[in-house]
Amino acid sequence: MNAEGKNWTELQAQSSWRMFKIMAEFVDGFEKMEAIGPCVSIFGSARTHPDNPYFVASEELAAKFAKAGYGTITGGGPGIMEGANKGAKNAGGKSVGLHIELDREETANPFIDRDKLLVFRYFFARKVMFIRYAQAFVYLPGGFGTMDELFEVLTLVQTGKIAQVPIILFGKSYWQGLIGWITETMLNDAHNISPQDLNLFHITDDVDEVIDIVNKHYSSSKLTPNF
């Protein structure tokens, strides 16, 4: 076998091993998440400091969700994620962390329940857990990761791949620029979405309104995994 053939064979072997590692992440995630029960996924920046009002809001949101019977799922890192896990933990709720392995050292925050910390190598496997096991999605100010997770969920609801669930943008001053662009450019100018697509999400500054939106939705809908 020439060098090129040998390299291709090695690549195939690596791909097969990678497939098994991916399957293991899904199996482990499904087994652990199935046992947790109804949750809300809360997203936001890892760079948000504890004295930031949005960090405080994430704590309050998770605490109130805990009292309403929902666990909190975050990405397990610092910032908004830590605030939400802290709020859930201190309120006696389930505190879930879906941590991701990164080249830069970033340890999981200390407010995740020890039996509810999952560590992922692959972003796509982690995103499946966020989406399948959350009954609502709350987005506080964040960066590329938060935007990725927001538009993933909007696309899945828009295309009917998951049922319509509460999608809530928290922080009007942060989100209004994006919503303005979606409305004026994506909808009105380019006609790349439909007017009803603007009804897929809510935007608010009120913690209690977030809880009310979710409670109202599930007063007439069953609490089940999304797909």
C-alpha cells in the first residue's frame, strides 16, 4: 500500500472511532437528561460579571422557574450561565450544566448539581440536549454562541421540526437592534421571512412576564421532550 492509501485507511479508522465517541455523547446525554424532568434553557454571555444587572436577572429568572417547577439548563460556564445555575441551586431547583470542552481553560461553574453536569466534546451533540429537553428558551444578552442557539431554535420551530415553544428575548435595549434589522431588512426589504415569523418569540424586560409566558403556554400544552 502506498503512502496515500495508508493515510486514507488511517483517516477511515479515525472517522469510525469519532463516530463511536459521538454516539457515546448522545447515549450518555439522553440517559441523564431523560431523568431530570421539565426544564428551561437559559442562554447568555460567559463574559457577564456578577455585578451586571443581567447576571442578577438570570439568577432571579432561574429561581422563579424553580418555584414554578422547572429546572434550569445552561452551558455550565461563567457569566449568565453561572448566574442562572446559582439562582436555580439556591432556590432548591434542578441545576443542569451542559459543559463544552474548549482549548482555553474554562471550568464548569460551582452551582451545577454534581449529578447533572454533562461534558461534551461536540457542540452539535450538546445543542441537541439543550433543545430536546427544554420546555422554553430564554436568551439574555450574549455573543456568537447565544445567537447560534437562538437562530437554531427559531429555525426548528419555523420549519415544524419541533413544536412551538416559548422563545423569550430578555433585555429590550440589547435585542431591539437585531429585531429592527429582522423586521426592516429580512422581512420588509428582502422578504426572506413571513410576517407571522415575528410571532415566534417574545421580548421583555420583566422577569415575572417571562414566567407568566411559560406558565400560560403550558396551561394548555403537554410537557414533553421536543422531538
